[in-house]
Amino acid sequence: MSSAFNDESGPQPPKVLKTSVEIIATLRQLQQNHDPLVIQFKDRGQRFQSYLVEIDKDRARLALDEIIPTDGERFLKQGETFNVETFRDGVRVAWTCDHDVQLGELEGAPCYWAPLPTEVIYHQRRSAFRAQLKQSDLVKVVLSGDKLREPLSGHLLDISATGCKLRFAGNLSQQLSNGQVHERLTAYLPFGNMTCAVELRHVQYEDKVDMTFVGTRFHRLNGLEQRQVERFVYQLQREARRTESDGPF
């Protein structure tokens, strides 16, 4: 069967993003999806975690949430160079900050303001193109099956030919766990509903936003379901490329 993703059929070599359009668009995805950042200071073995909570395009800076463990704050205040790394659904995103960060506030909560990176490493290692959905266009989903007492309603955050990422309100880590197969995930796609089985690959509850994020792999898709998925991903891929060419920033 022909695929809409032939040009994305294998892992891609690392790219170095250098334009502000590319860098801000990539960082915006990390912010919107609340992806955890791993921070490591130069010549130090300890690893810390934070989140990207704001992008100030006009002042060419970004805001990092409080660093965990908190003793990493001392290294930030000392102006030590650090590397940032995260993974956005099979894509490694990384950059280096060798400028001083400033302690500040964002909506009443403490944060650290750092300059926007001038270069970002973008390495797509997943074999299937994964299309992001805009926050304003998230698709409603309902997850159900024998392992659940009642159906769970949530939203589709992104999708590829092999799986998708879901978001549910509240803490569902007691109900959902890695490796479970649920018989019915119904996605209310723009051109019609699709129901298929999914295997849960990664379940993570984020208490700061009180949401559970679930990475899934499609389980035994039939031909019709596979074509529906590919059609939807292809539409999103075309829309993303059109938006990039319009230069939204």
C-alpha cells in the first residue's frame, strides 16, 4: 500500500535550527505540551529537570520553571553553562545556554529568564512522521474497554502512522498503566469517527497542570483504519508545511 510518508520513512539525520522562526516554533511545542527538560551543567554529573513555561519573542528570551532538585538553583545563579535536552515524541531537541540567567516571576510564580538559543539541535529518530495538532484544533477522543470501569474522555495531541499522544484531565495513573491494551479508542476526526485498539506505551501525570498524558501505539489496525490515520496525518503535515511557508512569526 502506498504511504503518504515515504519522504519521512526512516530516521532523519540531526538538523541544526538557526532561524528564529524554526527555533521558536520548536520551543513552542515543548511549552504547549509541557515536555520535561533535562538540564545538565558543564563538568557536573548531576541532572536536573525543569519546564519551558514562556517564550518572549520580542525580548528574545524564554522562561524556565523552578529547577528540580532545587540545589541546581545555585549553579544557575553562579552563571554556569548548561545543556538542555528533551524528547518530543521521538525527536531529540537540545541546546546550550552559556549566558547568565535571571531570577524572575511569571504570573506570580518564580522562574528563570534565559536568552533564546541561537541554535537548536533537532534530531528526528522516529521512523514515522508525527503530526502535531494546534491547541485550538485538538480532536476529542474517548478511551474505553474491559479494563476501564467507565469511558474516559480526552483529547488527541499528536498522531503518526503508528501511534498517538492523548491528554486526559486529572490523575489517571491508577487506572492507566504502561503495556495495557484498550480495545476502543474513538477519535472524532474532521472527516469522521475512527475506532481502534491501542497499547499504552507511556503514562505520565503532571500535577502542575492536573493532566495525564498518554503515549500510545495503535494495536492491530485494519486496512481501513490505517488509511484513515494516514489521511489525517497527511492533512496535518500539509497544513504544517503551509503554515511554515507563510512565516507566522
